[in-house]
Amino acid sequence: MGLKEGLRRTRARFGAGLARLVGTAGGEGAVEEIEDLLLGADAGVEATERIVANLRDRLRRRELNDPERLRDALRAELISILEPVSTPLVIPRGRDTPFVILVVGVNGTGKTTTIGKLCAQLRAQGRSVAVAAGDTFRAAALAQLAAWGERAGVPVTASSEGGDPAAVAFEALEKARARGTEVLIVDTAGRLHTQAHLMDQLRKVCRVIRKFDPSAPHEAMLVLDATTGQNALTQATEFHQIVALTGITLTKMDGTAKGGMVFALAERLGTPIRFIGIGEGLEDLQGFDAAGFVDALLAEP
Ligand SMILES: Nc1nc2c(ncn2[C@@H]2O[C@H](COP(=O)(O)OP(=O)(O)O)[C@@H](O)[C@H]2O)c(=O)[nH]1
Ligand SMILES: [Mg+2]
């Protein structure tokens, strides 16, 4: 699925609203309309206010006389909000120990699915990958991960249900180092701030990884479900207190009209957005790029 298609619900409301608007009057009325559209797409108050204030400035300086220029100005404003968080995940080659990606997030956000997609992408780029099945909390979790691993041709280290995820992570790290595997992705159980036990477990997994390699995890990726709207910001803050997040993957963009979430995340958190999930298939994971995202959002239907 292409990004434009993946963003169809957000585009249907936001993009189409803008296209309509650009075809008509312009002026202060148009800016107010843009404000409503941004808020409606969950872009958040801060990002929306910044965009709208800049557009009003340009309006006052009579820089937005025709619809074409309003569209260009809006495009530039949207890109400038996303640019600071538009840094791809780069995995260096030729390391002695595996590059460790720790994947965290609330249950059901799409961690395991994202890991499966990421495995497939990395394999397609010729990288060697292994996975640690750190979600020992749910019975179905291991089977799901094993199936993804098989599809992507990636070994999965696991223990029995109810086992110790930190021990699984450690075993997977040792195996990966012994085999010269380039990338180890560590899956974890969904955690909520209310589940103190699971949060402690996550701390322990981090400790074990750091003991193995003080520079690891090299990427601590939070997976957020775009359909949860502003609640995702709360989740990010909570996870950040346990592990210093270095990247975000926003899943289920295909299932929401609130794709404006990325602007709220960029403005409020500033954590790089690495990937966008746009479906349940192996190929439905897109690297995040500010201009590419905005152009898909503003594309004509
Ligand atoms: N439509 C859609 N569904 C997704 C996406 N990512 C994950 N899912 C679905 O979300 C559900 C939960 O995913 P899972 O990976 O098990 O979440 P986890 O509990 O965080 O590991 C599954 O049904 C996935 O197929 C996405 O980008 N788009
Ligand atoms: Mg899972």
C-alpha cells in the first residue's frame, strides 16, 4: 500500500477540505478553515497555533494573494513542523556487537506487527536480523512472533510463557553476538502505567541489555497507535520515564482520519518519527519523511 492510499481517511477529511478551500476565496476565512481542519485531524493546539500564526503573518504581508500560494505556504509550514523529527533510523554496518532495537508500547499498538515488517525490510536490504520474544506475558504473543519470524526468515529466541523477558533478551543477545547478527530486535509485553509489575520488567530488560553492551539499546522505539489520538502523547511521556526513547513508529494510520497526530507528536515531543504503519501486511511500513508525508496528505484524490 502506498502512503497516499494509506492516508486515505485523513486525506478524505483533511486533504479534501484543504483542496476545496484552496479552490475558493482565501484570506482570513481560509486560515480559520485550516485551523479547524488541523484541530479536527488531531494536529494538536500547539502545532495548529504555530501554523496558523505564520499563515496570518504572511496574509498580512499580502504574500498569500492567490490559492496556489496559500497551498504552497501551508505545505511549507507543515513540512517545517515535521522536518526536525524526520530522521530515518540508520543502522551502521560492520559493528562487533548487534545493533539493538528495543520496541516498547502499550498492548495492541502494533509492536509485534511492526517488528515483523521491520524484519522483512531489513532482510530485503541484506542485513542479518534476529528477534527476542520478550512478550512472555501473553500466550498468543510468541506464536504470533514466530509466524512473523518465519515469514521474514529471521530466528526468534523465546522462552516459555511466563518466563523472564530479561533472560530471553540476554540469551538472544549472546546468540546474536556469537552468530555475528547485525540487528537484534527485542519485543516486549504491552505495558500501562497502571501495571507496575510490567514496568519493572521493562526496567529489568533495559538493565540486562545495558549490562551486555553499555551503548545499547541503540534504538528505543515506542510504538503508538494513531487511532488513540492525543492519549498517545501521555503514553510517550510515561514510557520516556523508563527508557530514553529515541524513535517512534506510528501505526494504523490507514484506520484513522486523525493522521494529523504526527504534527502534535513533532511539536510536543520532538522524538524522531521513524516509521508509519499503513496496514496489516508485511510491506505496510513506510520510513517517515516530512515532505513525502505532507505531499501524500495534500495529494489530490
Ligand atoms: N490497519 C492496521 N493494523 C495494524 C497496523 N499495525 C498493527 N496492526 C494490527 O493491530 C493489531 C495489534 O497488533 P500487535 O502487533 O499484536 O500489537 P502489540 O500488542 O503491540 O504487539 C493486530 O491486529 C495488527 O494486525 C497498521 O499499521 N495498520
Ligand atoms: Mg505483541
